[in-house]
Amino acid sequence: MTKRVQIFVAMVDRIGKPGFQAGAAAAILDQFNTDKQGFALVVQGAQTSSAIASVLSVTQMTAGAVPFINVVTNTLAGTVTFLKIVAEYQSDDVLKIDDYVSLVGNVAGVVAGFAILAGMPLIAGTFTVVSLGASLFGTYNSGLAKNIQNTINPVIDSLIKHDITKETTPPVLAPNLVITDPPSINLHFGGLIQVITWHPDTLEIKLDTRMLESFTSTPPIIQPGGINPPIAPPLPSGNEGGATITLGIESINGQPPPGPAPSITTVVGGGQDKYACCSAPQQDKYR
């Protein structure tokens, strides 16, 4: 039996910036490259946890990310980015279906968690798994993860053959599941890119296409929206500014909220400064 195992991880998490950029996956890769050693795959049991494999490498399979769209609100709920983890078993224990596995570092602690879900591995010693970011989904949902896994397997299969060193900037996923650049998307695919859509009520996950311009126009047609529908602010009157500001709570005392992160959008009126701070006569009080 081989002592090595490969795990292809689809990281689904909230977007950190406008557009569809790699967030959670890039953070894990940076942490691994910073610490360089001491990372392990730890299986979480009912009573105990045991490290069964030492991590040899973590590779980001593409520098880009695939948009993850809420089909109910037509908003950009998050991104899916892909990692390849190569590890070596430390004992006769091996990863099994239904194991919940944490990627743990000596310095960083737990940096990711995922479940080994039912389904035939691509090849012996290889697993495809899904990691759901707590900031986007609150708690791990095995049903949603399984649906995502079934949907993205063809994407992973294509990315295995992808050479990230030859990747252009910014990389996007074409409808034929090949990583390419925006000019090629416009020239060969009619401006369409591959996206993943989900229905928050039925948990239905599909591969679909959207116009690249929907994400790159200013402002983008498909807005970042999390999993909670965005609140439509009232239209400003004729003498007020047209800008808005959105406030959200990512954590309370360091812990993410159990459900969707609450947020509210309000209009920055003509009597406020660009930071929605105060009216013009009051500004000097806060300098």
C-alpha cells in the first residue's frame, strides 16, 4: 500500500474583495509556506483526535477562483478555489469515507476542515473533498458539501492537468473547464465563463455559465451578496449623494455568528461626508 495520499480540496468561502479572487485557499497556502513544517492531517473522532498523515506539500491548483452564485438573489455568495494536499501516512491508519479531517499546523492551529465524502476516488490514494468556510455557511453542511463535490469533480479532473506556472493574469475558468484569460474568453467563448450556482433552500448545485462582464464591469452586474439577500436602500433625493455604505458583523468576541453574517446598507446623504460620518458643520469635532 502506498504511504502517500493526495487530497484535492474545493475551498468554498466568502469573498474578501470585489470580483472573484482566491481568499481562503490563498491564506492556507501562505500559512503553509510561512511555517514550512509541522502540518498534519488530523482525523476528528467522537472522543479523540489523531494525526494520521504528515503534510508534504500544499499547492494552489489555480490562481483564480470560480464564482459561487446564489441563484435566488443572483448575487455572488462566495468563491470556490482549489488546493492539492500531498501527505504521507504516519502509521497503518488511512483516510476513510465519513472521516472529518482537519489541516493542522504547529503554529497556525486548525486552518481548514473537510469531510471525506462517499464517492469513488479518482485514482487509488486520491480523494476529492469540499471545505465549506464557516464565515459563509455558519456550520458544516454535509449535504451541501456532497452536492458540491458531485458537481465540481469534472472541474478537479480538468485542473489536475493544469500547469499553474503557465497561467495568465487574471485566470478564469472557461465553459470547457480549461483555465484561460479574459481575451480568450471573449474571442472563443462569447464572453462566457464557468460558474457554480446554488439554491440556498434546495441545496441544488449546478455548473453554469455567466458573462465575464457581469463581474468586471463597474459597478459589476452580479453584486457580492453573501447568503442573505442584500437590503435595497432607499433612493436618495435630488439634493443627496448617490453613494451607499454597507456594514457587516463578521465575528462577535472572535467567534463567527451561527447563521448568515448580518449586514445593512444605507445611503450616504448629501449632509454627510464620504465616510457617512457626520454633517459638514460637525466634521471639525471629529478630526
